[in-house]
Amino acid sequence: MAIVNAQLQITYTDLLVVPANKSYAITNILVCNTSVSTAASFKMYLVPDGDSVSDNVNMVVNSLELPPGETFTFDSERIVLEAGDKIVFDAAPDSGSGATTLAATVSYLEV
């Protein structure tokens, strides 16, 4: 099993892009609001290779607000991504230099 972590930005953040000739099974996605005083929100997209981010096509979480100190867990569904597919986030508000207080982790297995 492998993980990837990132601090979410106020612009689209490609958290995970599957490399050529690989397939990944996503086992868990966590998003934690590290702030002790400010709520933050995010959108999450599962984007097929060659497609663009689209609210109407590949959004799977829409403007989910996390109170300070809370963590969102996406683990009830198994998702298989093929080469070039990606997990993308869009988050707010800006906590400085385009970053937010949201820390995201994706756990995956190569299949």
C-alpha cells in the first residue's frame, strides 16, 4: 500500500495522477482541516485520462465544509484508476500564499 499527501490549494490540486502502464485501487481518501478556528471547504473530482475537471461531469464531492479540526473520510467505495486518471481537489479559503488549511491523504494499491 502507498500514500500520497498534500496541502490543498485554492486552485485545482492534482493530488494523484496514475503513471503510464499502471492501475491504482484507491482504498481511502482523508481530508483534514488543520485549523483550530476557521472552517474550510473542498470539491473533489475523479477525472479520467484526457478529460478536464468539470462540475457537471466528474465532481464526486461538492463544496463540503469541514469545521476546524474535523476530518472527512471517503472509504466506503473502491475506485480503480487507470493510467492518466487523476484525483483533483479545489479548496477554500486562502490561508496565505494560495494554500488552505486542508491536508489531504490518498491511500492506494497498485493492481
